[in-house]
Amino acid sequence: MKINGIPYRTIWPTSDNTAVEIIDQTKLPHIFTTLRLENMRDAERAIREMQVRGAPLIGVTAAYGVALSMRDHASDTALAATCSVLLASRPTAVNLRWGVERMRTVLAPLSANERADAAWQEAARIADEDVSINAAIGRHGCEIIRAVYQNKVGQRKKDSVNILTHCNAGWLATVDWGTALAPVYAAFDAGIPLHVWVDETRPRNQGASLTAWELGQHGVPHTVIVDNAGGHLMQHGMVDMAIVGCDRVTARGDVCNKIGTYLKALAAHDNGVPFYVALPTPTIDWTLQDGVKEIPIEERAAEEVTHIAGLCEDGQVRTVRLTPQGARAGNYGFDVTPARLVTGLITERGVVKADAGAMRVLMP
């Protein structure tokens, strides 16, 4: 995707292959800056502090973290320790485990002398695969948007397709294209008139800060709304479909995504609005069935709820307190949407129902 007309990925190796660079997403939308990751601890910190975020990008960053570690220490002990540290950085997104375990599987049979080059090549391969996967998600999802558009034209309604999304599941959550926004970009580039309702997504405001920023960079019409406005818009026929991303999907189709997704799915179900989830197949955790009972939900720092950062009139970004001094805050990062509320799963292999039988076609 492009920033001020210049094409970027969210993560890329340096020209001399000695480090990795990322976009620091904690500074967006007010400041665009990049960071250099020179070792595994830098990668772990970037994941934990959400300088990179989004399940696919977390997985790729972890893969590069393994590669950076193998450059300096490539023994069996070092490989095991590296994987352990990276796996502990964020508990919910399954792509983290997938990326780390894929690197371990490739590197474990090799000698210590072979691991550095092999790790760098495998991490780059995982990054390129992510781009191809997300482009395919975009193509499949575009056909759904096209069908909605053609139906609207036939009913002589407003021609623009109104799509609601939650959190950021766009280019910034992946290496390129995105998951939930990949169909939006594909449809927009194909000339289909559309408009995106962007949930602000408290407490970290990834919708208001990141989704709105990247949609604006690409020229996609959009409107930022408070998190609780989605149901009202659906009641008044102002949402044609919802597309969200996810951090984990169980084998029977339960979806774990940013906190607040479940409430949007309930509102969509009550108002007959199609509710789609876009995901790469590595996000499916085939070892789990019941998402509510089995998926670990990350609890983050209370300060994300009690404080907020913004651009002041003097051009400085500052953090201010929202709550009374001493007020307690709970910060659950994710919730689980039961499969019964999901219209379909948009994957790189096609669109399927969110149930165990239909999802078996996605098994490699």
C-alpha cells in the first residue's frame, strides 16, 4: 500500500540483511516513523508494546525475531529459548504461535552453522506468503461486495455499499493488503462505489487512529463512529454488511477478535445485516472447539482505559487521564463471537460457512 504515494510494507529487511525495519504503529496517525529491530528482544518488545499489531503481522514479526536471534546464537538451547520468549509476548493471536513453530520446524533439523541463513530465508518467505494470502482474501471478498452493490442497484437504493468494520484489520495489521480491508481495497480499486463506517475501537482506538488513516491514504470514503453507534446505523438501514478480522478462529467457527466485535455481531444478527470475518487459514486454531471456554483472553494495562493520547493544538501529542484518580479499570483485549452469528469466513481459499463441516475444505 502507499503512504503519501510511496509504496510500503509494514515490515521489511534492511538492504544489508542485518536488521528489520517496521512502522511504529503506536505513533500513528499523527507521526509516521520507522523503527529498526536489531535483535530478538527488539522484535519481542515491538510485539508486546504493539508497535506492530494484528495477528498476521505479529506472526511475521516473530518469524523475523527468530531469524535475528539465529544470527548471533544458533544452538539448540538458543533456538528453544528464543521461541519461548517470543511465544510469551502476546497470548491471544494464534499466528504468533504458528509463525514461531514454523520457524522451529524448519530450523530444528539443521546444524547451527546452517540456521542463520535458513532462518532469514524462511522469515522472508512467510512475509511474502502473507501478502499473497491477503491479496486472495481481497479477491474473494470483493465478489461479495460486488454482489451487494448489484443488488442495491437493482432495488434503486443509494448505490454506494456501506460497510462497517471494527478495530484495524487492514494493511497495517498484515504485511500488505490486510484481511478485513483487503476486500474493501479490491472493490474500491475495481470501481465499486463504497463507504466504510470505522468503529473508533476503544481503548486503543485502532479504528479511529489506524483504519481511518490507511483508508484516507488510499482515498477510500469513510466515516469514524463511536463504538456504540453501529447498532443504531443498522436499525436505520445504513449498513449493508460488516467485515471484521480476527486473532483466532476455532475449528467449529467461533471467532476471537478485538473487544466489541461480539456486540456488533449481535446487532447485525438482530437487523439482518450480513456479518463476515476475513482471515488467513493460519489464523484457524484446529486444536480448539469452544472459543468462549478455550481461547485465552489477553488482559492489558489499565492505563489504556484510564488514559488517552491525542494531538494538541500546539502540534504536540500528549496523554491525558479520562477517569477519576484511583478509579479501577478492566481492560479485556478481545471477545469471542459464536459461529452462529457469522455469515461466512472469507479466506484465501474461498468463502465458507463458520461451522466444522464446511471448514474442513480449508484443511491443508
